[in-house]
Amino acid sequence: MIRLLLADDEELLRGALCALLDLEDDLQVLAEAATTTHAVRLAEQHRPDVAVLDLEMPPTDGLHAAAQILARTDGTPPRIIIVTRHARPAVLRRALAAGVSGFVPKSTPAARLAQIVRDVAAGRRYVDPEIAASALTENECPLTDRELEVLREARTGAPVSDIAGAVHLAPGTVRNYLSSAMAKLGVATRHAAAHRAWEEGWI
């Protein structure tokens, strides 16, 4: 029996997926979570064989939760599958670097996901073929390391003064980096720039 943790902030989708996977004779859903914080806590508590995590969950994201789950588990950590609507190649690279074993779009049928869970539980990796193919032709990130650093902090909605403190720069310098990033990405606000960079998998 392969024991699962499912984490997705969309209750209807999570409930449907849980019901469909539970119909499989060799799969058992141990726990469900709606936030990354809850997912990490449940993984520690239930020690599933496989954790299926939504990339877009609050308050951080599925990759952050995956890294925490893998770091905090004593003994053999669960295998992680990331499910996402934003299947960007750069996000795929971050996922693989974080130790994720599977990366699939939310359009994946439940029966196919069940087989992917089995493969991942057996020690194999699975990456959606279309995402893998697009990773070969992805555009390079136009932002500098400093611009990415300030956007990473801006994604939380923090004011410029807090961002400046976090990255150890003067507020005026932070504003310059944010303005430069906004211009390169063609957006009007730092929040839009941070969201675009996150969607692309750059931060």
C-alpha cells in the first residue's frame, strides 16, 4: 500500500483527487492539507510514502514546502510530486534541484497520476514530456541576481524599507533595482514584477 499526502488550497479539486486516488487498490490517502504550513506539519506527523503538493499553495509555495518536508524528515523522506497550472521550465529546474521526484500539470487525468505515484514510489522520476520539451527552448531570465533578490522579498508584499533591511541595501538602491526589474518585465508595479518572476520560476 502506497500512503499519500495530498496538499492543494482548492478544496473541490483536492477532494475530488482524494476520492479518485482512494479508489485505487494500492493507494491510501492518509491526510489532506490546504496550506504549505499544514502540509509540512502533516508530512512530519503521518510520514507518507508520497506527498502530492500543489505549486501555488499559500502562504509560500509547493517547492518551499517540498524543501521543508525533505529537510525535516528523519529516516527515508517521502517522494514529492509537484502539481501545477504554471508549468514553466524554470520552475521545473527549481523543483528538480530541490529533490522533487515528479512534476505534472493539473490537467493530468487521475488514472495517469495514480500510475505516476506508483512510479515515483518505486524510486523513478517523472517529468511531464511537454514541460521537459519546453525547458529546452526557454528564454533566459533578463534580470540580474540583485533584481531577483529584491523581487523575492517583494513577493511577500513587504514595504521597501523591509525589503532593504532583508537584503542589506539602502531603500533608494532597492527602489532602483525594483524599477529596473519592472521596466525589463514590462509591468507597472513591483508586485506584478515579483509575481511574473515567480511564475517564470526565476525566484
